Amino acid sequence: MHTQDYIINDIKAFDIATPISEVQTAFNQLTYSHVPVAKDGVFSGCLSETDAHCFEGSKSLAEYQYALEPFHVQKKTHFLDILEAFALHGSNIMPVLNEDSQYLGYYELSDIMALFNDTPFLSETGGIIVVEKGIQDYSFSEICQIVESNDGRLLGVFVSKLANDVIQATIKIGHSGMNAIVQTFRRYGYNVVSEHEEDKMLKDLQERSNYLNKYLNM
């Protein structure tokens, strides 16, 4: 994916000598959570809107360098790493730098999310299976093998949760063979977290059977 095509450069980096009042005025006109700051043409970091409105307008950015957050991505950073950077720093703007740490422009969160929406994981129709297993006991190769051995078409898999040495994987596959795949995961010791129509039917049959047994034993 050509993420570089999404670099926007309509916001220049604020020079470190810029008065805070000027930055505050810019924030009043923007919808971004942060703005980039540079010193002698080299990226220094990002200032958040929250911090900017807490500082004295008569002072310069240089007096608040400690508040600058150094997050950024490089021009060739993969879009998944860009998404991770957005998530880690709670920003809706991500500065893009070249090899010399010079500010080139920025990515908007909405643009990068749109790229993710165009991947087969989200755009293709299919079913979702969420499984859990001990972090030492699972493997992506095994997950793929379980899906493909049941003639399933794997559209994507990622780690969606990690806690208490248990990993949770979210898997998207084509609609065919869902029940067989779910049962195979269980045979391999995976806990299937997601609910599936076949499970609901079995649960309903079990409840009816229990009710019938109770009725017959009255």
C-alpha cells in the first residue's frame, strides 16, 4: 500500500521560537489533537492541544520543550506500524519524517483507517472465529493449518488480546466449513470465545433434552 500518497503538508511545523499564543490560535482553527514542532528544520516533537491551552500565551514553545512528545513515523513505515503509532499515542495526526529527521508532513488517522478498511480482512465477506490458548501453546502456523485443513479460506488473523499468559486470536475466514473449523480448534485445545450458530443450536437442543428428561422423571 502506498501510504506516502496520503502524506498531507498543509500544516507546517511550528518553529520552537513561536509564541504559545500563536499555537493556541492555530488549535482553535484545527481539529487535530497535536501540532508538530521543529528546531532549525529538525523535528523536535508534538505539542498536544490540552497542553497548549494550559501554557502562558506570552511564552514561547522553547520554554515548554519538556512537554513535546517525540512520536512520529518515517516515510517508508508500513501502514500497520502507522496504525500502531496512532493507537499508542492517542493522536489523530502523525508526523512523517525523512532520514534526516526533517518534517515532511503528516498522516490523518481517518486516512490510514480507510486503508485498513480496504484490506481483505475487512472488505471481504466471511466469518469471524475468536480463539484463546496459552501463550506458550499456540502458533500461527497451527491456526492456519487448522483452517486450511478444513478447506477454509483464510482472510486474516491477528492477536486481539494478551493477558495472564493467555493469547486471543481473531481469525477471519470464508463462510464455508465454519462448524468443522470451530470443532477442530476445540480438538486442538483452543477455547473458542466467539459464539456460533451451531453452538446455539446444540445448546438449545441440550436445554430441550434436559427439560424433557425432567418432565419424564416427574
